[in-house]
Amino acid sequence: MTITAQSLVNRRAALSLEDYARQHLHIRLRPYQLEAAQAVLASIRAGAGRSIVVLFARQSGKDELSAVLKCYLLWRMHLRERGIVEVNPTYKPQTINAMARFERRLRDGRDTRGAWHKRSDFIRSLGQSQVTFLSGDAAANVVGAVASLLLIVNEAQDVSPRCTTATLRRWPRSHMPPSSFSHRLDQPHAAGTRAARGAPGRAAGRHPARVHV
């Protein structure tokens, strides 16, 4: 039986994020992590270009979810030219830690280990898709980064608005990517997530709203 590129895409599209994390990475995502991720995936599927605010308590799996979500999207989209951009407030340690965590998950995946590539200090690719990691401080150079699939702003309250604006300007307004803005709460045992439909900061439409958290 010959497996065509399209049949491979269809097979992978049928596997949910929850099943992918469990079967490929041996990670069980919690319900509040899945709730937030499904909001992002729904925006991608619909091409809605929503801005989504994700609020997790400390040590509740925000960065782990981000790494798993990026692996899942690259795994599904590797035959297409797609780009994810993640912006962290600082290069050291946050951007370095984010790249290291993502690489660990790529090595864990049964289909991604040995198949991904380090294209530069800040770009990790699988097939035709790639993730670009940027530092979000005011002096960072973000010209050239294209978030055609997803823009993730980690600890958004500490990231210069200039960075996200410069990244979004490089993508046609009619195809704005969904933007996932992550923010850590100060309370160690706060509620897991606030990603409910209609919640403040989750704006519908093709033009991501400015989010202040």
C-alpha cells in the first residue's frame, strides 16, 4: 500500500492534540491545558486570527503546553511552508530555556526525533515548517520573522509591543495568525486557565486585538 503525502496529512489531522501528546510524547495534558490549546487550534482551523489570553498559575504547565502545541503543529504541518514565532521577554534565560524544552519534545516524538533541524541559533524546523524564537526586549531585532501559523508571546506583560507589532506587519491582514499570549499569575494555586468563550482579551476577527495583561 502506497502512502501519499495527502493521506499522511489526513491521518495526522485526525489525531487530536490530547492523543498526540499521550501517544507520541508520553505526556497527559490536563483539562485546563487542553481548554486553552483548543481555543488556539480552533482559531487556526477557522483562520480567524484571534488574540487569545492564557493565564496559568505558576508551575501549572504553561511552558510545557507551549512546547507540546508547537510540536503538534509542526508534526501536522511539516509538508507545508508554515511559521510559528515565539517571543519571550529575555534571551537569557527565557528564550534559551524555551528552545531547550522544545528540542527535548522534538527528540521525544517518535516521528520527529532525528527529523527536525536546527536552521540557525533561533530557528528549529521540521520539513517545511519552522519555529522562530525571539527575545522581546526593546533592543531585539525582530525583522524577518513571519508568524504565518501562530504567534506566541510568553509573559506578555514583559514584552515590548514593538516586537509583536513588527512581526504581525509582515503578514497580510486578511490572513492574520492567531496570537497566543501567555501570562503567569503570581498566586501559586490560582485557577488553571481563563480561556472561556467571550472572555476579555479573546477578540474575534482577523485583526488581533492589543492585549494588556
